[in-house]
Amino acid sequence: MKEEAMVRAGSSVSQVGAGPLAPFTQELRLVLEGSGYRPFTIAGHLREVERLGCWMEERQVLASDLTYERLAEYRAGICQVK
């Protein structure tokens, strides 16, 4: 069963899939809020983290295995899709 973390963005609440990056999403949200980011922008960043987490799950990449090279591989795949 896929766990979900609830993320409050202003008055609306969106769900962010757990995945390998779930332990970091709450802290990221708090850092972005504390830095003055608006709720819509925060939600966009958290959606991108969720996409990265899905990509990591498909390739069985743990958060501890995430390197600059892996991130470049992820970003290259996004650019090919667009």
C-alpha cells in the first residue's frame, strides 16, 4: 500500500506520494514556507519531488544513492519527454 503525506499549501491540501523521498517532503515544505515561497510555488516543488520519487522507485534508487549523476539522468529524461 502506497503511503501518502498530507501537505498543506495555504487553504488547500494536496497529497504527495510517499516514495523514497517522503521523509524529506515535510522539511522541504517548511523550509520553503520559511523562505517566503507562496503556496502555489511550494506545491509545484513538492510535485517535482514526487515525480523524482516515482522515477527513483521505478529504478530502485534509494535516497542515499541519489547522486548528481542520477539527478542528471532524471533531468535528461524529463527534457526528452517535453
